[in-house]
Amino acid sequence: MNFARAIKDVEVAVLFKENLGVRNEVKVNLRSQGEVDVNKIASFFGGGGHKTASGCTIKGNIEEVRREVLSKIRESF
């Protein structure tokens, strides 16, 4: 996550990880440089954390979850 966030002009880094122990569940880690409050995004999906580091677990397949989270991130700009 730190590597992705360190890339020039990257404001938000996201890691999607399928939970192999639970079908159709994706863990999402969000990191921000500070302009985007990723805690608001994580909270929308039932998660939490801090302004620059947050996460959540979302039911659904990884493609559906990816689309939903990226859409919510785009709304924050």
C-alpha cells in the first residue's frame, strides 16, 4: 500500500483481497495522501478507520465490489 501511495499524483491507493474463508466477501484497504477522507468511504460500506487509512469488508464478488468502491472514491474528488 505504501508503494502505491508513493507514486506521483496518486491520491488514493486501494487493495482488494478476496476472503478465501468466506465466499463472496472482499476485504478492502484504503490509503490516502490526505485530500480524500477514506474513512468516509469505508464507513459508507460499514467499515472504519482514519482519514488517511481505513478499511471495510464487503459482501459480493470482487468485480462488483471493485466497481462500487471505485465509484465511491470518484465521488470524493
